[in-house]
Amino acid sequence: MCKSREKNEYLISGIFFSVLVFGLLIILGTMNSGYHLIDDHEFYRYWDTISERGLWEAIKINVKGDLAIRYRPLYIILRTIGVAIFGTDTILWSICKATEITAALQIFYIFARKEISIFFSVVFAIMIMWGSQSEIWWRLGPQESFGMLLFAAALLSTYYLKEKNVWYNKVVFTVFLILLSLQKESFWVSVPWFGLLLFAYECKNKDDQNKGLCLKKFLKRHLPESMVVLAVFAMDMCMILFVVGTDKVSYAGYSSDLNWKFYVFQTWKNLVGECAPYILSLVIVILISYIGYHKKLLGKSCILQLAACMYLFLAELVIYAKSGMESRYLLPWVISVLYVVFILGYRFWTENSRMKVTIAGLSIVFILILGKDVIPKGIQFTEKGRNLQACVEFIIENTSETDKAVAISRDGEIDYSFGVLMRDQYKYKYIDEIYEYETDLSRLQEADILFGKTGQVYYRLSEEAGLSLDNYDFYETKYYEVALKR
């Protein structure tokens, strides 16, 4: 009877999260908003490589190329396989991403339900990927959507391993941690958290029996999986430090050109920036919990879980000290806070109805505050995609494939992505970027098509190149504009 009720509950929660994610994306229009000038160029680039060299060779080429700047081999492998399956169809990719988010929310919910009530389990799951980080619901490039699915699966497998120390739970636990470590640097650094959490859980099991559990006994129980995970973690670290390097990406990593004061200042900015609402929620719950504090509740297991969360909290701050922790970069850092707030905090106020109602009310308020930009950002994403498509349709209706086009935004990814779209999708043969004209901008008059963000084309032609606007026909949208030579 209990198992049946549990299955029904999980079915209902799965439907709820599916409706939430897919419903929101359909309403916002992001699922059919088309190609975007960020990340989506990879679809065409990978497709070309697969077409020319085959899937296996494409995987090797793409992984090797990416290792020159980043450590995310699993992401690149799955991205390449995904292109082989979905091609460049952005609707199929959007469905895939939405499915990953839905599955992650469901697994986070299932984990939370092992410890806390239905309402707070829903809140815990939603708050992890709600707010500025919800851009991973609709953006097709970020590694965090599948990364959070792996993180959720690793978290649940940690719980099942402490419940039943059998070989198949060990295998599942080990596999998920290895995959997680290969997804992205921020997920790699989170791997020790699961080991610390498992140790804390084991202590709880033994505390319930009034027996102590030392580290030696813990390692004996989990030696095989510990050795495998530690070996992979160490291998990943060597790859990051000595092969990939920590300074290949200008906006991330660590550079010897910047002193320690810069990183300390950036970390402080992170804490008082987009991290602040989560830290505030933590402070509030700690204060409320203190009112109903009982020493018997704060056992060894609880202290160790707090220590594990502190590790994740600090490790993610270190990873993002240079780039800044905002939007999707809040993942998986937010879990270190929300775990304390809901999973650990629940035991302090669950028996006090007033506290419970207060925390529930505050949770709803925080969800509303964190979600204030979700709908506007989703709408903006949709508008950018549709604006781009409108500009492209204007171009193909009024020009030919042999006309020369120049992308003039001076944003490297935007200009490159526009070129990829026009060459691969619409077979335009001559696409340049503005950096090829910087020494003499008057040469822009050689171009038949100019594309950039709204306001840029006018400015580049008249103010920078000194050309007459009378020689061009313009098409302007909210975000992008086009000029065609008459």
C-alpha cells in the first residue's frame, strides 16, 4: 500500500514538473524561436564534421579541440551524438533540454521526499533551477541542464547507497560521480561533496544505533567506489591543471596576470550580488530555527552535512571567482544553501506549526522574487530568435547567394554565428566579419549586406565608415538590423 502511494505521488509530481517546464516554454515561445546567435552555431559546425568525417572521428576531433580551452569531455561527446540524432533542428533540441530540466526537478523532488514534506520538496526542487539560472530551460548550449540532471541522480544514488550498501548501488553511485566529473569544471569540483555527504549519512545510521562510526570503518565499507572515484577525480585534476590549463578562457579560470586581491574582490561581489537572496534565505532560516533549537537535534551527522555544504559553497565560489557567479553559474552552488535551508533546516521547525507556516510563506515570497525576471528573459530570448529570423528572411528575399555579407556587431560570437547560419543554412558564399575591415572601414562599401545589433549598422556606415546611408535599404527589428546596398 505504501509503495503504491509513493508511486502515485511520484507520478503526480512528474506530471506537475512536466507541465511546469513544457507549459512555461510553450507559453513563452522559446521552443520554436529558432536559431540564436549564441551557442547554436555548434550544431552546424558539428554537423559539418560528422558529415565529412563520420560520428566517431567527429567526437575525437571535437573533444580534442575543446580540451585546448576547457575540460568538459562528456558535454562535447553528448553534444556531438545529439547533433547526429537531432541535426540542427532547434525544436527537437529544445524538447531535449526541457526533458533534462523536468527529469532533474523530479529527481531532486524524490530525493527531498526521503527527508521532508511534499510542499517543501517541491519548493526545494524548483528553487534550485528557478531565477536567473532558469535560462538553462531555453538556451540550447549551456552544460548545466544535463549537468544538473547528473547532479540530481548522483544525489539520489548517494541516498540509496547509504540505505543499502550493495554492489549495484555502489556501481550506480560510482558511475554517476564519474560522469558528473566529466561534464564541466564546476561539476567536477562538486564530486567530493557526495563523498562527504555519504560519510555524514553513514554517521546518522550508526548514531541511531548509539554506535560511533570512524573514518576507517567508512572507508572499509566503501573502499572500491572511493578508490575509483578518487582516481578519476585526480585524473581530471591533472588534465585541468597540466593539459587544459586554467587561463585559456578570458572570462573564466585563473590567470597569473591578476593578483589575489582581484579574486577576493570578485568573490565578495558574487556574495553580495546574485548569491545574496539565497544567503539571505539561509540566514532567515537559521534565525528561525534557532528559536526552536534543541541540542539533541544537532548530532554528528548534521554537523558533517553542514561541513559538506560548506565545502560545496566555497569550492564553487573559487571556481567562479573570475567569471562572476550569476545566472547559470549559480549552479550547482545554490544546492549548498538550499540543502541547509530545507533538508537540514526542516528538522528544526517541522514540529512547530507557526515556524512551518512562516517558512512556507517565505519560500513562496522567495520564489516570486527570484522569478521576477524569468518571464521577461524568456520573452526576450524568443524575440531575439524571431527578430533574427525576420532579418534573415529580408536578406534572402532581396539578395542572392553570391552577394557579400559582413557581420558588424564586433561581438565575436554573434558575428561568427551569423556567418555560420548564412553559410550552412542558406548557402551564402561570401561572409566576412568586421575585424577584417578594421584597418579601413570605408571598405564596408564593398559589402552588399550588413548585419548587426539594432543601431549598429547605421552607426558603422555613417559615423565610422563615412558612407552615405542613401545608398542602402534598411530593415530594423527590436534587437537586430540589416542594411542592403541598393
